[in-house]
Amino acid sequence: MRGRGFTLIELMVVLLIAGIVLAAGVPTLQDIAREQQLVSAANQFFHSVSLTRSQALRHGRRAEMHPGDGRDWKTGWQVRVGQRVLMRQAPLPRDIEVAYTQGGEVLGYQPGGQPVTRGSWYFSSDKRSRVVVINFLGRVRVCNPQQDSHCSQAGSD
């Protein structure tokens, strides 16, 4: 008479199938995590740019956003009004690169909200990318060049 439960072979087959399913799913989860890191970095930059503009309007003074080390946006950034630092952003994850159009070393807004700097900041990781764009009116947006054909003409809108 057979007792209730599973045999050792049945348990091993179930564990083997579960291992195969997990092994197939892990690379997909890693891709999703990298994608989210990239989206998060571009969105943090977007919100910091918006903060810079709003602070220029609020204080009636020029507000600026600088790279954390003064040269590379990948090291993080800070928002300033005069000498007062309003916000600091931590460095980006190692696999995210940041490039920008000419003049993108410092980002600023005049007291009336007009941009001192306009252009594009390109965030990339592996084959993925996001672009943060500031147009001539100071409007900031984030776009995905793989889905938005106007993303490459970003600085001209």
C-alpha cells in the first residue's frame, strides 16, 4: 500500500522544472532592472531641471544646475540659487553614461524662467537611451529615441 506524499523522483523533477523556468526568467528581470535605472536617472534629471526653473521664478534670481564634480553629470548634480545649494543628487549607477549638446556643462534659468542653456542630455545604458530636452522657451521633456522620431531633433523644438 502506498503512503500519501511525493516520491523523491517526483520532487526532483519539479525542482528541475522550476530551476529551468527561473534560469530563463532571470535575464529578463535583469533587463527590466537596467531599464528602470535608466528611466529613473532621466526622470531625476528632468525633475531637477524643473526645480531649477521654479526656483529661478520663485526667488527672482538666476538658478543653476551643476554637475557634482563640476564636469561630469554622471557624478550627480546640485541645484543652486546664488551660493545657496537647494538640492544634491547622488551619483548615477556605473553603467549609465551621460552626454550632452554644446553648452550643457551648466544648466541655468533666468529670473523670468527663460533658459540660459537649451539642448539635450543623453542618458544611455547598453543599447537603451533616454533624452532630456530643454527647448528655447525653457520647457523640459524626456523622450525615448527608439519610440519618438522627433527625439533626435530635440534642441530645435
